[in-house]
Amino acid sequence: MAILEGIRIRNYRVLKDVTLGRLGGQWEAEPLTPLTAVIGKNGVGKSSLFDAFGFLADCLKLGVEEACDVRGRGGFDRIRSQGSDAPISFEVSYRGEPHYQPIIYTLYITKDENSRPKVFFESLQHQQGTQVNFFLILIDGSGTAWKGEAQGPGVVKDLYEGFNPSNLSRLIPTDDDIPSDNEETEYVRLKSQRGLGISTLGALAQHPRIAAFREFLEGWYLSYFTPDAARSLPLAGPQRRLSVHGDNLGNVVQYMQREDPDKFEGILRKIAGRVPGIDKIDTQRSPDGRLLLRFNDRGFEDPFYAQQMSDGTLKLFAYLLLMEDPNPPPFICIEEPENGLYHKLLEILAAEFRAHATGKPNAPQIFVTTHQPYLVDALTPEEVWVLEKQEDGFATIHRASDDPIVRAMTEEGLTLGSLWYSDFLDQR
């Protein structure tokens, strides 16, 4: 399973320049852990950070212009950091397998002469020590792609600093730059700069490294789960994965039931044991072909249906069901999973997140944002990042384990949630 080692986000709302984990050759930094939680006070940028992951995924699926407009983002000018004319940029460092060298994907999004969002710069590169070699480099929709496992020569250069598109036109490759006898290299000119190059080239068999990163990014799952959506009555029909809002909860249950009935019964028994007051969970098909979820509550002879269950019960059931996916997405991002849950369930939920993020060969990485100390109590300093707002209004972030005082206090038995509640995790 591919793993996300680090990400740098610049010029996205209050995230003027934040880095989580390890990027490329920054070997002194620790990579992101299998379970990562970001905490912070209201208004510091947790929702912006969550949405930045969603925006990057939407750029691949929808294109950059549509990604700026969906989910209430309001367009490029609304999501670019206030007062800046530099591009929105992302750097993503990941490994296809733990023993592989990291691959770094870089993306700059600017506006064209008609003030429409476009991809200005895009690259996929291999990092080995201080040496950088490209699999793909595109500037203004034109560039070079190396076929197969081949790598092109690279430079270590931050185009973002002193960004001026007119000064970078000399970097755009032409046909004359590509040797005619080089079968490992091809010149690329995209028809449109509204979509990502990895979307187009990642569909071609001759670019396996680009295809692998596209598959990784395409597999990101961001949960916008809402209990009201989960209470809907979808037409019966199996679906493999929970939708972002959870409105196909019954369909996912039907899929798991169809694929492996015995294993599914075991999953339901396991989940029922985690949900307080629930003895049994099963399904029933309605006369009009819809699938109903039934919860047997202790003390009641007749079952309750999903439409009658509390928000917290439905949310906990959905998250636990998501964890039991036999082919999970590589990266799962959940915003404030504690909403609607009894505080004593949060330690159970955190333990389930960690168990599923570390307990299987194809385990997903799990990334959550939270403002609930009870959830943070179940985490380690290496798993927790603290987001804060500076005097200029932009966010900064640091890992809790970077503070020696916090490390010492947790080693003495104090929990992170209590330290956060007492303001020990904020920068002093």
C-alpha cells in the first residue's frame, strides 16, 4: 500500500505555507504516521487543511477550474491566500512501498489572461539523497515525460520563490530539446491547462510511475459523512465503498453481505460489540426493493431501523464499516469524527483507527482533524499536529512530539488531551 510521507501546502486560504511530515530529502524530519490527527482552536484552519486535501483530489477528478468552484469554495480568488498573487501550490511526497525511494509530486495553479484557473507547473520526480530526477515536468501545458521506469535529468529549484510566469518561459521545452533517437523520452503538449497532466498521462501504460501516483491520489477518500444522508432509503444494489456523505450506507452493507456472507456476519457482530446498547445489526429488503438497516437494541423486542437511530450510532457504525473494507482506500481523511459521539466512545474510535491503520499489510493511512481532548487522549505525541494562527492571520503547524516538555510529560503518564486542555500543546 502506498503511503503519504509528507505534504506542503502554500497559498491555500489561511495555509500560507505549512508542511506536515517529510518532503523528499528532508531526512531529519519524520514522515507522517499511519494515524495522524490535527488539533487546534476554532478558526485556526483545520477545515481549510481538510479541504486542501479535498481540493487536490478534486483537481484530479474534475479539473482545476471546477475544483475551485465545488463544495462551496467560491472560485480561485476565494481560496487563494488573502493578499497574495503567487500560485496555490502543493508538494506531495509518497512511497509506492515502504522500501521504495520517495516520489514527489509538485503542482502550481495560477490564473490565465482571462482570470481563469490553470495548471502552470506540474512535475513528478524521484528523490534519492540530494539528487532529483524527473518522470514528468510540464510548464504551461508543455514539457517532457520519461517512459517506463526511466528518469530524466533534474534540478533542485523552487520555482515558487519570486514567482513570475513571464520569466519562466525559457524553461518550456521544445521539440528541438528532445533527442530524436531517445526512445525513453517524449515531448508532451496538453490540449488544455484546466486538467492535471497526471490525469492524462497516468492513463497510459508507457508511464507506469505517473499511473501509480494517479492511482494513489485517485484513491484518496474524504468523508463528509452526514447522518441525515445515511438515513436515506437507497434502492437496493451493492456498492463497494461508502460515498463521501454516507447516503449509500445500506448499499455497502449489501455489497459486503454478497461478497462474503460469513465474514460479513462476523463484521456485524464485531461492530455491534463496539456500539453501546446494540446486540445485533442486520438488513431487511423492503417490498419496493430498498435495503433497510436494522439495529436490535437491548431491552427492546422489535428492532430499530437506521432512520430511527441517533446521529452518533449511525456515525460510529459508518466509520467502523469503512475500516472493515477488504480493499481500503490508501488515504482516509475524516473531519471531526467526534461530532455526535458520546465522549467515552472516542477512545474506542481512536483505537479502531490505529488498529486498522497499522494492523494489515494493505492498511490505509488515516488522517483526522479534531477539537475533542477525549479523542486526543488516545493518541501519541508523534501522531498529533497542532495548528495555530499567527498574528498575521495565517496558520502555522508543528508536531506535538517536537516539544521536549510535552514528550517528557507524556512519558510520565499525562495524556495529550489533558495537556491540550491545559494549553501545554500551544506554542509558548
